[in-house]
Amino acid sequence: MSAGYVVDIAEALCHPQGPLRRSAEPFPSSCTRRVPSCVGLRDIVEALRSALFPGYFCVPGVPESDLHRQTVAALEFAALHLPDQIERGFSLTGMSGPDPTEITGDFLARLPHVQALLTTDAQAAFEGDPAATSREETIACYPGVLAMTYHRLAHELHLLRVPVVPRMMTELAHSQTGIDIHPGARIGESFFIDHGTGVVIGETAVIGKRVRMYQGVTLGALSFPADERGNPLKGQLRHPIVEDDVILYAGATILGRVTIGRASVIGGGVWLTTSVAAETRISMSKANGSAPS
């Protein structure tokens, strides 16, 4: 192999042949489109986590006894570094948007609301799991509370129309917990995911208050409406609505824009593609057309 083989490989990678040539310019002509940093976003979310749960997760270099200074330091870290990540998200997609510092200010102003929701999630985990010894344990240890911390932060950025960054945040939680929640999903207070591995919640899912679900639950899409070229249409309402006080046991799969009525119980392994009325109980033996009890 010649000494210049690396140059030849670089040329092939920058000007690919085959499937990647579907577009006239598969890659930018320079590194002007910067990608948000996974490491940077993880550090930002961890700082915000310490602000949302004061006294649980401390900021290095600040006295642990000074709760207020700890929280200020965490918020200042986010205020300093988040605008760059937001700018990178807009740059990567070629979109234009408001000033990233302005967006960051609006986002940080929503943190008391996020904290209030997360407090109810932690309490729901304590009340819903007989193995939990305290609410503090659920904040420190439970993957469902961790995933919801990332999701509730990402959802606020999603509402502010920040591209890429919210999705990267939730994927960071996905890699740590096995819980995959799209930042667009709307989730009410007191939401508890027990165990959590394998949970999938799609972009347009709507979940009410005091909902409990177990590992392996999927709130997915039944089909993907396509345009005249066969490409999936974006922004369609294609995921389930789960009303208040519903329980979804392990492995339940619910697909399409269907509604699971208030206080219903969906048993483990059930596959549903139709709506169910309030206070319905569905088990494996009744999921294939039999009348529910």
C-alpha cells in the first residue's frame, strides 16, 4: 500500500459513490456545520440535574454545605455552555432561529416548573414500588427518574423549537437506562416507569397524570403515512394517547393513534391497535377480540 493511501481514503469518504449520492451534496463542503457535543450536553444536563434536585448531586469546587451557591454554580454553568450547543443544533440543520442566549434564558426560566413535575415523578416512584425505601432513593438510583429528568428538560427545549439538541439529550438517557422517550412526547405529572429497560415512547404520544408503566412497554406507531414519493410524512399524530391513572404492565405494545381510557389496566405482553374505554382491563387472553371485562 502506497504512502499516500490515507489521502485516497479521505477523498473517497468526502466524495462518496453509491447510495450516499442520492443528494447533490451528501456532506457540507467544510466543517461550518458543527454538531452538538454529546459530552458537552451530558455535562450541562448533569449540572441542571444538581439544580433541579438541590443537595443530591453536587457541583465540584463549590462547598457542599452551601446549597444556594451550589445551585447558582450549576445554573451559571448551563447558562454559559448551553447557548453554544443550541447554536450548533441550528447550524447543523441549516435552520435559523432566535438568539441562543435568549432561548437559554427562556429555558432556564422554566426550570421551577420542571422541578415541580420531577418531584411528582420521584414521589410516584416511591409510592409505586414497594422496594423503594424513600423518595430520596428514587432520585438517586431509579432509571425511570433519571430518564424523566432528561426528558422533561429536553421537552422544554423541544417546545422552544431547538433542533437536534433535545433528541441528543434523550438519547443520552436512552444509552444509560434503556428507556427511549422522544422529546416531543407529552407526559403529565406523577409518571412512574418501573425497571424501564426497553420502554419506547414515540414523538406524538400523550400520557396523562399518575400513569405507571413497566419494562418493555411500547407506545409506537402502527403505520407511516407516505407522500407521493413513498417517504414518511413528518409531524403526523401517530402514537397513542394514555389517559390518567392507567397501568401498562411489562411488554405491553400499543400502536397507532388510539386512546387508552382513564384508569384502565393493560396486562403484560398485550398487543393493542384499537382504543379501549375507561376502566377497562385487558389481559393476554382477552386481547384478540374477546370482550374485555
